[in-house]
Amino acid sequence: MKNNNIIKTNDPNISLYKELSKDFIKKENINKLKDFFILIKNKLSSIDDNSTEANIESLLRSIFEKLNYSVEQQKVGQIEGVDSRVDILLFENDKDRVDFNNKLEEAKKNNEPILAEDILLIVEVKRPSFSFDTKNKVKEAEDQLYRYLNQYQKHYGILSSGKIWRLYDKSKVLYGEKRYIEFNFSKIKEKEEYKEQEWFILFIYLIRKTRYLKTSNVIEIEKEQISKEKEIIQKTLREMLYERPDDSIVFKIAKNIYDKEFKVSGKEITQHILASILEESIIFILRIFFIAYIEDNDIFKKILEENKLYRSSISFRYFFYDKNTKKKLGYKKIITIFNLLDKGSDVIKFPVFNGGLFSEDKVKYLNNEGLLSISELEEILIKILFFEEKNIKDEKFVEYSKLDPKSFGELYETLLEYDLRIADTTVHRIVEDGAYLIRTEEELANKQANKVATYYKG
């Protein structure tokens, strides 16, 4: 079930597609799957340096026909006033393909919009020598494919040189990049046999005709599941950060700052200082979340691969959580990591962020090396990286890359709506008719109450 590095993607929903593909494959005929696996291997092994774009187009056509698509190889047309043609259009059946061509001719004669509701997929073909590692060439090819997708008002397209296939989803945009899942079939071993390889199952799941049919709800189910997973993460974050004050990470940090900087020393504290304490507590959490987010993102994983020192001495996912658990590195190491991400060093070719969220000048109280005990720090890391302890064993990290980056800005703004206060008398937080209320001891005298938490004077 190994990928052998065949799959490459910037799509944060890849894990969901893999899970869905495993369920899908259980219902499929194993002999048909084996036959298609052999077909793919044989077809792709025929590609060599002398293969032309026309050869690849013909090869892809035969693969799509095996998948029961009706295939249209187009003649030259115009897009945005420039001579151009879509290499391959895929339809459910021959009737839809013929109807489309008839409508296309009518649209051209009458200078009307092209009716393209029957197109399932659009394919742009490149010769085998096309390099998917050359950024400007890839951008040019992607832009071309997206012009076709926009022209026909479609979301799904394929860019292929035969041995490499990139499946694009125009309905989603990530950091302005075009979101794709790539399959590099040149990495299939010559004698490899069908064993329900993860890459092959995923490829079949994504490329099959039934996924794109107008009568199919496959993509809608995927979208619902993606939305559900996002909401679970967002809901858990809200609960961790502010909806459950007694278990809030932000308020725990704020309380530690107050206890260590003011309560023990008896320093005077103003509402302005309390606001600063809250803001620094939020900054601390956003720093941790941001690191967890980028380390879950396939785009940033390239940096991790290229910078072994980051992976071995800074990364929360690959270094800090594990080493803190085993060697008790403590909060002092967190400060060092934050400073490296801000200012960088000669050895570790950073900073990645160069100020901003990680700027040392933005904070005062967070630089106290005794702010958090080792156990407190470990508890926070477990909540942020895993949500629950049960996920640690299987290294089931929270998939923050599923979230839109603006979610962090929204969290920041919501948290700033709160304020901190020093209790001038002992108060209790109670639950009454499902609502949380704050009551003083006097108000609760001789009354039965469901107390959730107690906040003592000072």
C-alpha cells in the first residue's frame, strides 16, 4: 500500500479522498481492477523520448475509453481571440458528445455562448519531455487549462504528459495556487503487480466517470464531508480557546502571566495592562497554531525536506513535542524557537516569517522563561497538535491545513472581544437552565446551584 512517492499534492483534503477511495474499492470487481492496472502499466511503458504529443493524446484516449468515457479530440478553435484547442473533452456517452458538437457549431454560427453542460472533464496533453518541475512552464500550462475550464464553466481538468497526470479542482483555490493531485506513473516498478496500492485506488476513485456524472452525488458527498471536518476542527478550537473558559488555553496563559508577574509581587495592575496580558496570551496561541498549520500543509513540507535543521531542532510536529515529552525541554526552548522564526540564524537559513506574529518586540510577558511548567506546556501541545491524548499513539495530528488561513484572523478578532478582570470578590460560574451565569457568594447564599467554577478574590 505504499505510495512510492507516486502521489504529490497541494490539496489539504487528500486524506479524505484516500479514506473514501478505500470504501469505494471494496465494492469494485477485483478482476476489472487488475485488468485496468495492467492496462495502465502497459500503456505507459510504451512511452519513450520519441513519443509525440499526438502519441500521448492517442494513448490517453484509449485509457479514457476503457473507463467508459466518450472521448472528443477537438479541432482548432479560439479562446479570448487566440487560436487554440482543447486536446480532449470527456462525455458520459456518444449522444452527449454529438449533441455538444452540434451545439458548438450553432453557437459559432450565431455568435452565442457555448453550451457545455454535458462536458465531464477537460484534458490538456503535453509531450513526455514536458517538465512538471519547471515553474514557468507549468504555470503556462495550468493557465491554458484554466482558460478552457473558464470558457466551458467547468471545475475539473487534467494536465498530462502520459506518465505524469495532474488532476485539478478549480472550485478550490489555495494561496492563489491551483489545487491539484499529481500521479507520477514513471515511479511504478517494472515488475509491480496489483496489490490494492493506495496510489492506484486513489487514482481510480478520482478518475472514474461516475464521480463526474450530473446524476451522481459523489462530489456533493465529498464537499459535505470536507465541510463537516472543517466544522469539527473549528468547533473544537472555539471550545479550547473561549467557549469553555475554565478549560481555555488563552485564559490559562493569561492567568499564569498575572500570577507570575503581578500577583506574587503585588504590583499594581490596570485595565490597560490586563488588555496587554490578554493580547500576548492570544499571540502565544496564534504562534503555536500557525506553526501547526504550516507543518500540516504539503506546500510547507518542501521546506521541511530541504531544511533538515528545521525538522530536527524547531519543528513542533517532528521535533519539539517528542523531545519535550522525553527530555523535558521546557518553555525556554519555545522562546528560542520563536526567536529563530523571527530573526533566524546563520546555521538555520531562516527567518521564515521575519517579524510579524513572531516579533520579539511584540511581547513582554511571553519572554518569561518560567511562564509555563513542563507539564502545562505538554498539556497545551497535546490539545493543539492532537486535540485529545488518544490521537498521540497513531500520530493523528489535527489537520489544520483543511482550514482557510483567514480562520486564524477570525479567531484573533473574536478573542479580542473578551476582556480580563480581577475579581474583587469571590464569584461562581453556574449553569442554570442550560445557560452559564456568574453569581457572587451572597447571591447564592442558601441556594442550590450547579457550580462549574469558582473565581476567588484577587
